Amino acid sequence: MINLDNYFRIYPKIVKADTKATLTLEPRFSNWRLPDGEYKFTHYPTNYSSKEEYRYIEVRRNANRFYIEGFFEGEQEHIIYLEVGNRILSFSLYSVKDDLLYRTPYKGDIHIHTYYSDGIESPSYVASASRRIGLDFLSITDHRKYFPSIEAIDTFKNLDLGFKLFPGEEVHPPNNPIHIVNFGGIFSINELFEKDRETYDREVSEIEESLKEEISDIPERYQLASSVWCFNKIRESGGLGVFAHPFWRVREGYYISERLLDLLYDKTPFDAVEIVGGYQMHELISNNLQVVSYYEKAKGRSIPVVGVTDAHGCDTGNLFGWYYTVVFSSSLELKDIIESIKSGYSVGVESIPGRETRVYGNLRLTLFTQFLIREIFPIHDKICEDEGKAMMRYIMGESWEASNSYKKALESFYSLYWKR
């Protein structure tokens, strides 16, 4: 089986479900010549087809260009086979409902470190490297430190990038083992209890007091109260509160108890949970446990998920680029990214080199994301790579050329492949 995308630029690739759409197949190479013979196109919806007529497609040919019109039923992938002589070629497209059609899939990492905590590179280096591997947005989340994320934002603030940097930090509340990500908040949560521990202690005690009737006198009651305080403050800051690495295993065992895990899922004070990420090859069982515990402890609720690297270096060969979040959002603005995650329009992706890529979230988004990973993101990532390399040159002292219009290139890419 030969992939027709190798020889043709095929667009659009994402169309509106339950409507007719016309696809264009144009040669990628100026000297391309179609072989002689009879051409037969066949349409196969991968999930279902209610009527045989929905599998019919009309094909027009103009020299080396084809125009294919069909009715693309439901939300699913469609495979179109081209038979010519003894050769079979194929390509795919995806039909989606309006809510997804008018949302763009953005790739991001919202848990990563620099040399201001236990990483090895500067915030600007981490940002440039992240764009270079195809991310659309990033939040640097150093341990107990908010300013590194602001440093990264300030470094590139005068450039018209197609890449967004957002504030962030990893929060470590006193006397509480849980790690929490503050994604996008306009102030630091760590600084609140570092500068005014008395207020923190008093307010956490008040929350714990309210829990006494339903939770016995166990350490996890205080830990839950402290966690609730942190997540509440993150929301006050306009950020997204993320429950970090639920099954991280340290020397003493899992870093939080299963009793605390149960309480956190029961009360759900967080906005999203890291379903995959942050684990090296010898720790992958933790990802397995996080996925299983999520589906079991969510008890059918649609709790938002993210995937993160928790990387501590971009060129170590570990973690960086292995995990990420795909958010289906109306824009790359922070408020839209956060609202989209809260509304369940995100998945966590595990893309470890040498292994098949896995997507975690609801089935609808998982199916679509797998298609995007195979058909769309490779083209998207090449544009991002070029901008990331330009960003890297910029922090090395080179001037930013006005002709570096990668943002426009991405806009053109989306316009071409999405039929909106």
C-alpha cells in the first residue's frame, strides 16, 4: 500500500461531518506525471456508513490534479483508495462536528523545569527547544519559583511568534507532600505562604475544621485541606490547578498515600490531573497506574486530563518531548486554553521514542488525536521547528528578521487543511 500523501498535497484533511466536501489532490512535484491507465477511487468510512450512497464519491480530473467530492457522514476517519493498474494508493481525511471543527488542536507542555530549580538550561533555551519540537504553548514550572516563567515571556515579548509562553510554577505547600502545578496564574502561590505563613496556617486550619465531621483524624485530612487552599488560590489567580504525577514513586514509596489520592478524587479540588508524563523508561509503570487509577477513581466523571514532560533538561535524551497535552481550543489565548481544558477538550499524549504513540482522554478526542498525530502534526511540527530554530538563534544574539513569518505560515496551514 502506497501513501498518496507522498506524491500529492491533499486538502482539506478535516471537514464538517454530515455534509458534502470537495478535496483537492495536486502533485507535490512540478514534473510529476500520472501513470497511464484507468483510475478507480473507493471511499471507506472507518467507523460506520448508514447508507451505501454515502460511500459514493465523484471524481474530476484536470491534467495532474484531482477533485474529489463526497458526503462524509458522522465523526470519523475516511480512507480513500486509488487503484491504478496493479497499484493501490490511499489517503485519509476526518469529518468532525461543529464544536471540534471550529477548535484548533494545540500542543503544549505545562510542567517543565529550568536551571532555576533542578533543570540544566535557561528559560529561553527551554522555550526555544520546546517550539523546535512542535509545541504551540509552554509554561515553565520551576519548583517553588514563579519568576523563571516570566523571564521566558519577557525574552520573546517583542517577537510576533506563533508560540505562546504562559506563567507557571510547581507549588510545594508546607507540611504537605503533594506537588501542584499552577498553570497561567497571574501571581505566585508559593510566595503567598512563604511571605505570610501565618495566614496560610490559619486558613488551612479553617478548611480542615470544616472536614472533621466526614474525615477522621488522619494526616491526609490536613493534606487535603492544604491542597484545597492551593487550588483555590490558583483559581483566584486566574490559573489552572493541576494535580501532578499522582503515582510518582520515590525511595520511600509513592509520594502520596492512596488515602490522599482517594480524597483528592472524591473532592476534586483540582482543575485537571496529569494522566501521563514525567516518567523515564524504568518508571513507566507509574503512567500505567495513573491511567488505571484515573478511570477507576473518576467513577465515570469527565475530569480534565493533561500530559506533561516534567523534564529537567531538553538535550538529555530523557523525557523532553515524550509527553504533551493536545488542547482543542478556539484560540491560543490563555483564557481559551484554560477554559477548553476545563471543558474536557484536552488529551494527554505519550510519545516515547521507539514506541507506539498513545493518547489518553475520552474516546472521541483520542480517535481524532491519533489521526492528527499521523496526518497533520508532522506538517505542523516542521513549521514549528523552523520557528524554534530561529528563536534559538535569537537568544544566541542574532537579530530577528522581519521575514520570519512562521505565524503566518501556520495560519495558512490551518486554512488549507481545515474546511471551516
